[in-house]
Amino acid sequence: MRQISRAAVIWQLIAFAGVVIPHLAWLPFWLIGLCLATPAVRLMIHTGRWPLPHWSVKLLLILVVAAGLLLSFSRETGMDATVALLVAGLALKMVEIYHRRDALVLLYVALFVCATAFLYHQSIAMALYALLNVVLVVAALNSIYQDPLRTDLIRPLKRSLRLVSLSLPLMLVLFILFPRIGPLWSVSMNQQRALSGLSDTLAPGDISQLTKSAELAFRVRFDGEVPGPAQRYWRSLIYSEFDGRSWRVPGDYEHRYLGAETLAQIRRSLSYEVVYEPSNRNWLVALDQPLSAPQGMRFGPGQTLYSVRSVDRRLHYRLRSALEYRLQPILSERERSAYLQLPNEGNQRSREVAEQWWQEADQNPERFVAIVLRQFSRSFTYTLTPPPLGQEPIDRFLFDTQQGFCGHYAGALAFLLRSIGVPARVVGGYQGGEWNPYERYITVRQYEAHAWVEYWIENRGWVRIDPTAAVSPERIVETADRVFAGDPAFLADTPLARWRFGGSGWLVDLRRQIEALNFNWHRWVLNYQGQQMELLAGLMGQVSMLKMVFALLLPFASVMLVMAWMQLKGRRAKPKDPIDRALQRLISRLERLGIPRRTDETLQRYAIRVVTEYPELSAGMESLARQDEAVRYAGKSTQRRDLLAAINDCYRALRTVRRVDAEDRGK
């Protein structure tokens, strides 16, 4: 076992720090302390102040770390525990790296830890940082094979940069051509980690809480026509159960008989691609109304889209949705009963006024809805900070506060409709979205969460009605960041986001350009397995095994040829002495001018021959020959600096001579 150099130890510490830094945001505090302590201990050993730890000390550390991992993580934490185990093992290995074998183990594990960073972040910045870490780990690998007496820290880095740069073309070819498997970040992560977004329970003020968050919800790219802002209703959940205070998504049993619904008389439809952010929940989004469910998904009540597994990673899927349709023209008795459900008591004043308006509307659902919306538009106020409603939320909202957000208006309208015998439900999702002109896609954020109502009419089916439009029509046709810009509750949890999204001019353009770059990164890099065959067909035409083999072999052979050329070129030993290097450079330049130096020719004789061809170099060449004789034969080492200066003077004078010759040839 060969001892590694002190420079190699420094490189192990650098590589360790590089791969651990991305995980410091989520690791337990005690493990962060371990990651800080073990390099410090290794530095003390490196400087000779402390000896290497005894085996008993290492055993005790292993037992303490194992206990800490068992106490900090559980089975539900999944991959977090695995990554923490790797980081802990890496930290413990730091205290005992002494021989090459120890360093190899440390660096191989470091490469795994470097890759695990993509489980948590898949941004362009993380990809560049991971590439930097690869360079550092390869430099550390180079350092453990150099002479233990060497203290050069730059040499391993230069070699690493050269090796990694040569591997990049092959990496790109393999990325484009190699058959895909699920990426690293597609494995199941911690299902307990809470993420913001819609909930399966909707109380009047719940959606208004989401306006405090600027987190990305999803992005959409349309194949052709892009629907206008008033048509961008992204349905996600159906709230059909009301307990007197809040609305709830039906449970698993109710899902079985409130399943997919029938779409009829479809006149207009659009195709689009959705890039959906992780939510750790099963429900997805679709433009009102989706025509079919992609693989791995299913329909729930009200044509809402569900994933078979929780969405704990970024999800890409394609859909086709109808904009003009009839949904469920015939309603079964079981469905009718579910969408008429109300508590037997509570909100009595609302029930009475609903009956009154129902008679005024001649028991016509559409006229009844028009009466309610007219009341909303007269005296109600749209606000993100409504007052609390107490035990009778519908009564207090309609008759006392008359202030609310979309959840207040949707919940109140659905209650009023049900109280007069008209099936109704609250739909939760998002409305609107910001148009990005650079890549022509729509960005929807959490603050664009919205709720609206669907009520059922005989032979016509479910009809969408948005009561928010009666109180605040600008909420439907404008982006949420513009509508809420003056409200202090908007993005209250992230004050810096107000500056980011409330700006104008060049700042908005810059943000959209960066977001467009990230969007393409997500589509063509992170989701490349979904685009691979389409891209290969565009590059190769019909994809065949022979074409794939040639596409792999040609870049591989090209890189191997470049490496072979570099190795052969490197065999010409370059002088280590600066005087020899400078003299070799001067003679090489003279050789290109047609004055080569013979093998049996002294420098003095060569200088005489050069002066014969170029008399203007006589002073410089004579000084060079004189200084060389003094250094090489008279042993006057103090004149080395003068000799180097004379060589450089001749080199500069020769460049002037060459320019003059070029001008003469031009004449």
C-alpha cells in the first residue's frame, strides 16, 4: 500500500467538500457537524499535530453515526436515509485516508454522492456544479498517483480538465443515442415532505393562502392555437362533500361511483404538453376538458386527472382537451344525490334567501345563477384578506362580511344551488397563466390557484360558472401578479418575489428568458427519454441498428485519435530549464525561416551564419553567443538572467525582421 502525498490529501478534502455542499440544506445538524469535524481532524493529522485515530476510536464513531441515522430517519424517508448513509460513510472515511487504497474508496463514494445531488435539484446550475465536482474528483484521483514528494496542486487539476474535456464529446453522443432508462431523479423520494399546492379540503380562505407563494405549479406548451386567458381553466379537483364549513374531495369509496364522465358534442379541441412540478399528491391538472388519460393516469370525478402514484418528481405528459362540449348530459340518481348533499342544519338564512331567489327565477337554474351573480356584483368585495366567518360561514359571508376570495364565492354559490335542488360542485384548480413569448409556453404558479362552480342542467350537462368574474372580472382576463400587485397579502411569505414578479421592462424580459432556458432544459435534457426517438428520427431518418453503431463508433474513434495524437505529441520532451526553452523557441523560429541549426554546429558558429542572412540581428546574436559562452563554459551562473534576456531580445528582433520581409514581398 502506497502512501499518498500531502498535496493528494488536500485534493481529497476539496473533493469531499464539493460533493457534500449540495446536501447541507437538508441533512440533520449532527451530520453537518460530522462533515465539518472530520476534515478538520484530517487537517490536524495532515500537519502532524495529531496521530491517526486508533481502531477503537473509529469503531466508536461508526456506532455513534449508526445510532444517529436510525434516530433521524425512518422507512418512510426512503432515499434521504440512503443518501445520508453515503455522506456519513464519506465523512468517516476522511479521518483515515493515508494509503492510496483509502483514497480510492473515498473518491469512488464521492462520485456516487455527487450523482445523488440530482435527486433534489435538476437545474442547469446543479448540472454545471456536478461537472465541476467531477473535475475535482478526477483531479483528486490524479493526485494520488503522483510522486508522494510532489507538492504541486495545479498539475492534477490540469490533467483532470484535459481528461474531462476529452470525455465531453463521448458523453454527448452517449446521451443522445444510448437507450434510455428512468433517470436517477425518478426514484421515489420522501413522501412525507410537504409541498405547497391545492389540498383535498377547501375552506373559504384556503386558496387565498396560496397567493403568498410564487412557487411554480406547472408549465404548458400548446401544439398550435393558444387559448385566451379567459379560457385557461386548469381543473384539478372536484369538491363534492360539504360539512357546513368546508368542502372535501370524495374518498376512495365515493370515487368508484363518481368516476369518469361522458363528453358529448365536442366541437373544438387543443393538443398540448404539460410539465408538472412535484406535489407529493396524486392529482394533476388538465385544461377544461381532457379527452383521454395518458398512460399511468386515470380519470376521477368530473374529468379530473389522477396519477397512479404520488407525483414526487417532475412529470411530463401530453393531453388533448375540448373547449366546446357537453359533459354528462344524463345524471344517475346516485350522482344526483352526491351533488345535492348538504348538512341537515346550518346556514338557515342562506337557504331561505336561495328559495326566495329560486321563485323569482321561475325555478330556472340559469336565471337563478344570474340573480346570485348580480347580488355579488352589487355589494361584495374581492380581497385576499377577508375577515373570519365563524360557525355559519355561508350566512356570515352573504349577509355580514360580503368580502372574500374565489373560494368564498364558489362555495357560497354551490351551497345556494344545492339548497334549491340543483346539483352543483366546486372545482379547484388554476386559472390563467403567464405567457412566455421566448419559447411560447404558459407558466402557472401557485398564486394562480382558483375555484369555480359547475352546476347541472337537464340534457345540457355540467355548466361552468365562475362567480369571481362577477366581482372581479380582471382576475379572469389578467395574470394574477398584475391583479394582486397592490394587495399587501400577495406573496406575503416571499417579499423578494414581489420585486421579482412585480417589475417591468427589462427585468421581466430577463426573468422570462431565464425561465425559457430552464423550460428547454426540463424538456430536452431532464425529459430526454420522452423526446429521444423523435429527435433521432429527425437526425437519421429511419433509425436502424447500423446507423446507431456508426453514430457511436465515429465519435469514439475521433476522440481516440485526438488522445493518441496528444500522447505522441507529448513524447517530444520539452526542456525544463527556462533558458533551454527560450533558446529552442528561437531556433524553431529560425528554422521556419530556412536557417536550421546543424547537429554538429556550436551556437557561436550558428550565430555567425544567422547574421550572414540577417545582418540586422548581428548585435543581438553576438550578445547571445557571448553570454552563452560565459554561462556554459566559463561557469558564470550569475549571467543566466543576461543570457535569457539576450535570447528574448533576438526573438523580438526576429519578429520585426519577419514583418519587414513580409512587407517587401507584398511590394
